[in-house]
Amino acid sequence: MQHVLVFDVDGTLTASRRPMDGAFAAFFRQLVERYPIYLVTGSDWGKLCEQVPGDIREGVRGVFCCSGNELWHKGVALFSMSHSFPDDLSALALELVNQSRFPLRTGRHVEPRTGSLNVSVVGRNAGLAERRSYVRHDARHHEREAMIAAIEERFPDYEAHRGGEISIDISPRGWNKGRVAKELVSRHPDAQIDFFGDRISDRGNDAPLAQALREMGSHHHVQEVREPAETFAILRSRYPVNVGIQQQAGVA
Ligand SMILES: [Mg+2]
């Protein structure tokens, strides 16, 4: 059975918002030559370009940006689903940002993207130290979980997920990474889809795609990872790219 490999980006292929590690990228290039590969990121195309080398972006079959609301191939957007969010939803998001007891605000707290609204207490301008500080705050207070609950209670037609390390993504109900599963299966109806993500459990932003794949067939495979190094290690053991003929046996 053909394998189609699908990867979340932040926390799975790269550290959050950081470029891909050089050794991992070198291995990944070989993987791109042997398997149909898709990337699925909450970020937009511009941010993805800062993280993933150009030849890998060109080599993959598609990049789903903005949580699956855009599909890019070789630098061209094939589709884009936009949504206009109600003002009182944006207002609630800003109110939640202002209510947080976390002391730092770096700017860009409520950011519209294609099909989603990205909300971050510390703000998208946060540097590495500020991000880390917020990650500790969130781990201690489960702040993002509380924000998600508050939003979904007031706006039941919308859903929210933790995105990356410091933000949540709000989208119309059903507009999540899960929709990517349908597109993948229609493009590769007979393949086994292997999905790697770092936010599959606890309602993370990879959970809708993982769940959709599980519902579409038990032959699909979902792998939760803790960090890019773990993704790299699993790929090296499961998809040996340098051994020619064993390559197919290695993925059984
Ligand atoms: Mg991730």
C-alpha cells in the first residue's frame, strides 16, 4: 500500500516558529523524493517560508496553511476559504487577552487569518524568552483551555484549539485541520496516510485531523510526537531512505 506522509510543522518538523534543523532537512529532502508528502500548518504561507527550505516547499505535494483553509502547491495558492468573524467575537477575544494575569503584552494579540482568528495573550511579537515565560504560565494556569471554554460557550457556532505554544485558533465549527483529511483521501484514495503532529491529545490543533483520519479507516496511522527530534528519530527508523530496495519493506 502506498504511504502518504502528512506533517504538522510547529513542534513536529521545527521548533515553534523556528527554521527546520539542517540535518533533519537533509534527511527530509530524501523522503520528499520517495513519498507523497503534505504539510499542515496553522500559520500562513509567509511564515511557513521562514521555517521550511525552498526546495522542500517545492518538492512536497501540497502545503495546507491557515489550519487547512488554504492549499498551496509550488508557491501558488490552489484554494483559500475565508470567513468574516463577527465583531463581538473579536471583542471577546481581546477581552480575554486583557483579563489574563500574565504580565507581558508584546502586541499583535488578535490576528485574523484565512478562516481563523489567532489569539495570543503574550502576542505574536513575543521573542523566545517571552514565549517561554508564557508557556510556563499557561502550563501552570491552563489559561488557553479556559479561553477556549469561554469562547465556545458564548459562540457555539465556533470552535477553538490551542495553536502552537502561545496562542489559540478560533474558526467556524468544522473549519479545522480535520477538513484536510477529506482532501487527502480524495487525492490518494488507496493510500495509507501517516500523520505526525505534536498536538493530538487534549484538544490540540492536530486533534481534528487525527480524529478524521481514524474515522476514515483503521489503515491510516496517527503519531503524536513531543518534539522535532522525535519525529526525525521515528522517520529514520520507519522510512529508511538510503537503503534502496528495503525502503518499501521498512514501512510495513
Ligand atoms: Mg504543532
